[in-house]
Amino acid sequence: MKFGRFYTVVLAFLLLLSFCGCGTEDNKKEDRVMKLKLGEQSVQVKWEDNASTEALAGLCAKGPLTISMSMYGGFEQVGYIGTSLPRDDRQTTASAGDIVLYSGNQIVIFYGSNSWAYTRLGKITDLSEKELSDILGNGDIKITVTTE
């Protein structure tokens, strides 16, 4: 009889954990914070809540993701991620600070504007258009995305 109560208590505890989501991988994802560096400069980013950013955070959970970016069109830097991420491309007019996914396997960071079909990843929030242009518009750079 004592063992029956013990198992009932353990089962009730496990059910409670499953309902509150305690200890699940989903909670670990919510606790992860992605950080971005443009060259050596850390910047603040408001990341989108979508499957693409979740997949990007998953890549970064294995270690820092450094991407070689190249200037393109006089308004953006583009770099191959090295793998494809889930995408939900929509016709978008991107502006300075926007971070988007292009063709599922490239990150684009804007210091100008352009209209195309992209998946939004985030927005740099602590730099002006001029500051972004100074950093991104003067040659190729490397970016690093990490999680904490």
C-alpha cells in the first residue's frame, strides 16, 4: 500500500511537470538570447519570433557562428550561413538595420533599403542609418552570432 501511494505521488508530479513545461527543451529555447557582432562591435537586435530565428539560435548553440559578409548593391551586406534555414519569404521593403534571410541560406544586413521577398530575422536597434552605413558600407566584414 505504501508503494502504491509513492507511485501515485511520483506520477502526479510527472504529470504536473508535463503540463507546466518544466525542464523541457522549449524552456531552454526561451532562455537563449542571441547576440550579434558586426566586426568587433556588439549591437542590439530585436529578433523576430519565427522558425528561422529558432533554427539560427540552434546553430549558434553549438558555438559562435561567424559569417563572412560581402557588400552588395551599395545598400546591404550578404553572407552565406553554410546551411539552409526554414523560410517564410514575403515581399518586403527592408530598411537600414533590418536583418533578413535570403533564399534560405544567406543572411542580409541592410544599411540602405531594398524591396524583395525575404524572411525577417530581426532589426538592429541601437545604430542610426549613418552609423550602419559607416560600419557596413566601407568594405566586406565578418559578423558573429552567438547565444547565451
